[in-house]
Amino acid sequence: MTLRDTFRASFFCLMFGCILLGCTDKRSFTLDKDDIRFVGFYSDYLLVSGVPGEKESVVLNAPNSIAINELLTRHALTRESLNRKTEAYKQNPELWREVLLQVRESIRKKSASGQ
């Protein structure tokens, strides 16, 4: 599975996760610095991919490896740390939910400010 396929699958998980948000208890987790970096990376990745803020139409454009590497560098992540965080989120769905909430909030803020 390529990195592009991984991100595409993650995007669909994000969409599915958003649907399920209303069906779970409201507990919050404290995100560590690596989680915060992941939130920044993932929200930027989704924005570069064409995921809109609130009321825009969706036109997806998968970033190339150069764009992904630039995002990783900007957010001080490596592919290995990205893979570790992804595995950690698979093991802890509640933490993944909190990350998705932060990603959604980050996308809203960046879309509102025109970034």
C-alpha cells in the first residue's frame, strides 16, 4: 500500500469518523506534542487535497510525494513517526476521535482565515 493510498484511506476514515461523532460519549483526551504535530500535518494534507472547510464543494486532488514531504518537514514529522502515530490511533479510537475533532477545527480556522 503506497503512502497515497494510506492517506486516501485515512480521508475516508475521517469522513466516516465525522459521521459517527454524534453517536459516542463526549470524553476529551489531552493530546501530546506529537499528536498536535499530526493534527497540523493532517489538516494541511486534507486542505492541499481539496477538502473544503464548511460549505464548499469537494474536488479531491491527491498531493504528490514532494508536497507530502514538504508537509512532513513543515510539521517536523518523519514517515516513521507518521506511521507510529497512525498505528497508535488504530489502537486507541477515542484518541483518534479527539485528533479528528482537532483536525476539523484546524481546517475551519484555516478556511476562515483564507490560508
